[in-house]
Amino acid sequence: MAIKVCKFGGTSMADGNVIKSVKNIIDGDMDRRFIIVSAPGKRYSGDIKVTDLLYDSYNALVSGGDFKKAFAAVKSRYVSIVKELNLDFDIDSVLEETEERIIKERSEDFTASRGEYLCARIVAGVLNAKFIDAENVIFFDENGALNGEKSYKAVAEAVKDAPRAVFPGFYGRGADGKVKTFSRGGSDISGAIVARAVHASMYENWTDVSGFLACDPRIVDSPRRIKSISYKELRELSYMGANVLHSESIFPVRRANIPINIKNTFRPGDEGTLILPTSRYTPCGNIVTGVAGKKNFTVIFIEKSLMNSEVGFIADVLNVLKKEGVPVEHIPSGIDTMSLVVESECLQGEKLNRVIEEIKQSVEPDVVRVIENIALIATVGHGMSSSVGTSSRLFSAIAAANINVKMIDQGSSEINIIVGVSNNDYEKCIKAIYREFFV
Ligand code: ADP
Ligand code: ASP
Ligand code: MG
């Protein structure tokens, strides 16, 4: 029998009524056997996600604030969910135990993980399914990276006799034996791990939009839905900010060729988006598949005559960043120039000045200039490599919108072109590119 693994995101867990629709979705297909849930998300715009309430609670706990009050907001979310579901579940005792353990552990990751833990216990009750705690089946190594093989084995063992099981997303166990979370949005990764472990035929990712859209729906009104997209395009778009799916969630499933289907909990009949291996997917017919971007980058521009003939120049520059522990996103370069594109968050405090000083000492450049408040926008599509004139259309559209391009990087994968513009032009630039290729 085919096995479908289903991950339900925060809005799909936001209140008891949505959880009832989730139960209908699961009951509607016998193949939907393994469920991964996020913590309850926003019920309305302006509401606060449970995970954010938990981070607030942890901050109150360690900074001498009112932890009890902050955690009361978390408790009331779960108490009303259980009430709305009319569930025979002693939520008060479970919350009490959880509160005690948070105080005892005093760990940010542990506190944040309780959003998923509590939600999965409730959903397991609703579905009458086995609850499998992620801390017993998902493992990280000493470097904090996923220990895939160990996790797949443990998940497969845990589900052996379970017709249906529910896992909390977002966390696992670190090499030190303590609960550790993925980065934000990480329940998508948990779902992919379970899909790989049980040899799923499909990884369904249920969210609040009817699929992967050609750009962020918060910037362009009702953008076109992408029917089918390759893992490669998905990786580029999600890494660059299309956070409907966590960018690391494709790794476990890609290896096993498991397709991902993005579906809408609030419109379950909609087709959604299918994410497939490049060899199996049918291109959408459009030159560009999608556009995504992120704000707040810093560009360090370096110029030195004859840079290219100086052996080890780039390595010396990169060594400075390595020493300071700063990851580099892109390195566009010319004959006598190179730029380092770095997330501004990684250069806070005195770090930026230190990096500049060390670069000056290490390679004695003619010029070093820092450009801040840069947004990066990626235009992605397999069709781009085979179609002449795409970049000229892209840059004409940006120029026509009166936007100054501060940096260009064409990825060597040939399926994307990245432009850097001022943060202030971010939304305008996405709109201009969308208009050019999709309207
Ligand atoms: P979940 O809680 O289900 O994991 P997320 O909030 O993480 O949901 O992701 C869904 C949201 O991603 C959508 O509501 C949408 O606002 C946003 N989003 C950003 N870019 C895109 C895109 N290209 N396509 C679809 N949704 C997008
Ligand atoms: N609840 C976590 C977050 O808000 C993980 C997730 O939703 O995937 O980031
Ligand atoms: Mg998400």
C-alpha cells in the first residue's frame, strides 16, 4: 500500500475547528498514515504564533521577567483548542508538567519545542493514533547537523506496528542528549525525514496557500500558482526567501525521489504544487518559474589592480571571514574587483569594522567599500538557460521601474539570476519582474 506522509503547518493547527478539518483530510485517504505537526500559528492577522509566545516565555525566564504571565498565554491557546475539540485529554496536567520541565531545563530550544510537542499530543488524541516523540527518533550530530541515517532507522523502527502515528515537528535530540530545534520553519524538515524513513510515495505539505506561487503573495496580489517545479528550482526559490517550504526540507526526500505536494488545508480540493526530480518534471512552459528575495544584506566591495594575477587573493579574503565565523552568500567578481555578499545580521556590532580592518591588512586592497541595506532578488527557471534574451528582459523591466541595480550574480547553475537592489526598492522590483514574465 502506498504511504503518504502529511505535515500540517501552524495555521492548520491554529484552533480546534481547523484541527477538525485536518482530521477530515486525514480520514479521507487511508494512505495518509504519518502526520507531522507544527505548533499552533496565527488565528487572525495580528495574532501571535505559539512558538513566538514560547520564545517570549524563555526570555522572561532568563531575564527575570514575568515567566508565569508569558507562559499563561501559551497555556490558554491549548486549553481552548482542547475545549473546541471536545477532547477527553487532561491538558491541565500536561501543561503543568511542561511548565515545570521548562523551568528545570532552562533551555531556549527545549522551551520552543514544546509548541510542537503539545500540539502533537493533542492531534494524536484526536486521531486515536500513536504519539512518537521526535526527541527519541530525530538526531543531530556533534556539529549540529542532522544525523540522517540514525534518524531514518529510529523513525522506521518506531512506526513498525503503528497504522497511524503523529510526530511533533521542529525538533530532535542533539549529540549532548538535549532537545535541539531546527531553524524557524523547521517542521518541514521533520516531515521530509519521516517521509524518507517510511519510504513514502508522497510527502504532502499542508499549509494556508494553494501551492507554491510564482512570487510572495504578500507582495503581488494572487500570483500565478506553479503547477510543477523541480527540486532544484525549489531549492533556489526557498533559499532565497520563498519560505512556504523550508529550504533544507528537500534533502531527505530528493535522495529517495519522493515527490512533495504542497496543499491548502483550507481548500483541500485544490491541486496545489508538485515538486519533482528534474528528470520527472514537466516544465511549466514559462521561461521563468518564480521570483523570490530577501532583505538586509551587506556588500563588501574590494578593488585591487591585477587582483586576478595575485595567487591566493580570494582565499586570503575568505580566510578573514572564516576566522570571524561569517558565512558568505555570494562572491560576484571581475578582473580587478570582487564583492562579498553577507547577511547583515552576521556582521553586527564591531564585527563589520573588524572584518574590514583584517581584509585591509591581509590583502592591501586599493579600495574597500561597504554597501548596506541591500535586498537580493532571485529570478529562477530551467527555461532561462535555453532562452535568449532573458537577462535583457529582466534588466529592462527593472530599469523601466526606475530601480538602480547594485549587484548582479548569475549562478553557475544557469537557472537563476540574482540582483541586488536597495531594501527600499525590494517590493517594487519583485512586482516589476513578476509583471514582465507573468502578466
Ligand atoms: P506553515 O505554517 O503552513 O508552515 P508558512 O507560513 O511557513 O506556513 O508558509 C506559508 C506562507 O508562505 C504563505 O502564507 C505565504 O504568505 C508565504 N509565501 C512566501 N512566498 C511564497 C510563495 N512563493 N508561494 C506561496 N507562499 C509563499
Ligand atoms: N513552530 C516553528 C516555527 O514557528 C516551526 C515550524 O512552524 O515549522 O518556526
Ligand atoms: Mg512553514
